[in-house]
Amino acid sequence: MQQVAQAWLILELTGSPFYLGLDAFLGMAPMLCLSPVGGAIADRFDRRKLLLGSQAVQLVSALALAILVGTQALQGVPLVYAVLSLSLLTGVAQALSGPAYLALLPNLVPKAFVGQAIAGNALQFNLARVVGPMLAGLVMVRFGATACFALNALSFLAVMAALSVIRPPQQVAAAVGQSWQQDILVGLRYVLCDPTRRRLCLLAALTTGLGVAVPTLLPQYTKTVWCGDEALFAHLVACSGLGAVVGAITAATVAKSVSSPALVFGVQVALGLCMLLLAVTGWFWLACCWLFVGGALLVGAYALVTTCFQQKLEDDMRGRSVSLYMVCFRGGMALGGLLAGAVAHRWNVPTTFGLAGLALCVVGLWAAFDQHTLRRATGDLSAQRQ
């Protein structure tokens, strides 16, 4: 609800797609520099307590936004800067606690069900993307954006209550006696010196960096292409979110039985084609269809790549490893959102969707070719040794 209301508020205050991209960038940019620190912290300290602290910071941020907008203490450009600053604060909290969240998740289920747990996590997140925008549209029309921000602040109390009753297994702590810098460097070597982990991180960065163009620019797309209001925007977001739910359910179904890299590459190419079709369609119902399919493919790609990465990790290295993965995953979203906003400001939203979709097709085909080349080289090397 807050994401929908905040995006619409920024668009009303500025009228510029660039600020939509900037807001997305500031919310995710801390992942680029602080996530490795969060990973080292997650491997040293209680991950559940770290999450509780992060939720408290995000609660304060949402409450401050509700007060600023509701009391009209700031207006115009100063309010825009306040919104962007609070996005940055929330991003910092998520960057420091995100590795703890991703590292805690696999510890709550047997190893054989990690893929389904990750897909299930994507499912609950995207159910919120379906319900939240619909509620946001109704609440904004009736009570304004302030109510969305206030409800979001209250929701953190429920999350904190849930975290307080979780009792995960005993955490495998990282080796003591090393400095923070050494901890981070060990994690970097663990990921980057392994070809599979390194490729998965690169693939995550490219996929999210290009795929984020649609959710970032959807408010501008609603206004400029369909001349819609906040209610129509909420409906379009719900279409994408509903597709994401279907994608998460599908990923949960196949996560345990299907692990072929070809499936990941195929999903990426299909997502690129879907974005290209969204860019050129002139029918509203067809745009809703492509948003639905694109949402399913984006979450499917996320769940499959993340599952592959999590299954390659040891628990005492998990926090630092997923922190680097988050740098690539969320950092790709941050830079991609900023780039999408700049391109849309220079040209237009449909052109941005088309260019991002074309690039995604190239990424999927490149990854498939790179995987084929690696397998062939490995086979030739084995034959020479024999």
C-alpha cells in the first residue's frame, strides 16, 4: 500500500518519471554498499533480533511520512526531498537486515524443501502485491495517501509480534577472531571464486535491473498511455501482482523436481518478449494480460535463480553470501530503476519497456549460450584427462 501511495504522491508532486526512478534507486541503493556489512553481522549475531531492529526503524520511517503528509508540515519540493530521504533510511535498514532475513529462511525448513520455502516466501510477498494495491486505490480515493502510510506503520507491529515468537534452530556462527573487513573478504572470495555462484549473481543483477522497468514506471505508464487515475494504477499493479502470485505458486510446484538451467534462461527470454509486447500494445485488456504474464515470469525467474544460489551455500557462510547476492539482486533493481527513469524522461515509457525487454531476451540467450559453452569445455577437458 505504501509503495503505491508513495509512487503516486511523487508523480503528483513532480510530474516526472525521473523522480520515480530516483525514489526506487534511493530505496535500493544502500544494498550496493551496506549489504556486505549486513551479511557479516548476520553471520555473527542473532538474525531474528537483527530483523526486529530493522522493523522498528521502518515503522518509524512510515510513521514520519504519514505525519509529514497528513499535517502538511512540508509541501512541494521540500516534501519530495523528505520522501526521498525516508526512502533512503528504509533502504539502509533493509540493507543491514536483508541478509539476515534470507539467511534465516532456509533454516526454518529441511534442506529438501528450501526451494519451496523460497517460492512460498515469494508467494506471500506477491499476495501482498495483489491485495495491497487494491486496498491502496480504495483508501487513497476515500482517505488520501496519509492513511496508506499510517496503516503501513501499524503493520510493522504485527511483523514484530510474529518475529518475537519464531524460534529457529541454533545458528552456526562464523569463525571468531577476524575483523569485519576480513569477514567480508572471506565471503566475497567464497562467492566470486566459484563459477556457479558468480554466474548466478550476475544473472540476478541483469534480470532484476532490466525487469524492474515495468514496476518502476507503471504510474507514468498509467497516466500517459491510458490517461488513468490512482484507481486505475492500483488495478494495473494488482494485475501484475496477481500474475506474480501465479508465478510463485508455479515455482513452488516445480522447485523440488525441476532444476534445469534451461528453464531459467527460457523464463528470462519469455519475460523480455512480454515486455516488448506490453510496449507496443494498444488495447487496455491486452496490457493487463501482459502485466499478468510478466509478473508471473519475473517472480518465476527470481525464485528459480535464488533457489539455485541458496542450495550452493553452507550455513556459516550463508549471511555473507546472500549479502553479495542481494548487492547484485537489489543493486540491479536500484540502478535499473534509475536508468529506466532517465530513459523514459528522455524518450517515453513504452520505448523504455521495449529496450529493457529486448535486452532481457539478449541476456537469456547469452546465458544459455554461456552455459552450453561451459559444459562443452568441461566435457572436452574431461576427455583430454581420460
